[in-house]
Amino acid sequence: MTDTTTASVTPTTDRAAAVERLQTLSYPLVRITAGLLLVPHGAQKLFGWFGGYGLAGTGQFFGETLGMEPGILFAFLAGFVEFFGGLAIALGLFTRPAALAAAVLLAVALTVHVPNGLFWTSGGIEYPLMWALIAVAIVLRGGGAYSLDARLRLPF
């Protein structure tokens, strides 16, 4: 009887222990993915990579279409935060300041998308809202144990 009980408990216990060990990877997974997904958006704005318009084209759009003058400055700031801030978030280096800059950027993006409603399929706020909340969560949590901030003992 003891062997049967032990056999039925062990797989559950083993799964629970495995899940518990993997839980430590959940936050770095979110932080790294969020950071890396910001990088190509910045590359589009700064360098024209991935089908982007580069600094001149994005600056023109920011200025003429969005009314954010000087457009080239705002395009540069947005691209810089997305590209270099995204890298910093992914690496967990100066994590809180980088995530705060991303949250501010995304708050501005929300104002641009509000007139289009909620759903992203209509250009609404759904997507930038989700990313803004992820950025705020990263600001609150910091780099975590698996970050350069922790490795270098930085207060971020």
C-alpha cells in the first residue's frame, strides 16, 4: 500500500517541484521579450530597418501628421527609447530608467491612438496600453535576479 501511495504522490510532487524551479524564469522571460520586441520599432525609426522610414521619414510623419514638432527630434527620442531602451530592458541594465522611458513613450503613443477606440485592428489603444502596462510593471519590479543590474549590483 505504501508503494502505491508513494508512486501516485511522486509524479505530482516532481511536477510541482519542476514548475517551482521554472517559475524563476518567468519574469526574465517577460522582461527580455518585452525589451527585444521594442528594439525593431526603434530600428525602424532610427535606421529604416525592417520596413521603417528612418529618421527623416519618421520625423516628417511625427511633425506633419501627428503635429509633434520638431518631428525629427521626437522621432529620434522615440527611436532611441525603443532601440537602446529595449536593449537595456532585455539585458536588465539600468532597467528601471529604461522601462520608465518606455512607459512615458507609450503613454504618448496612447494619446495618438485614443481617437481610434480600443481595438488594435482599428489602430486603437489596445496594443500601446498593453505595452505601457508591461513597461510600468518592469519599472516596479526592476531587473530582477537574472539581470546585469543584479550582477553589477546596480540599484536599478
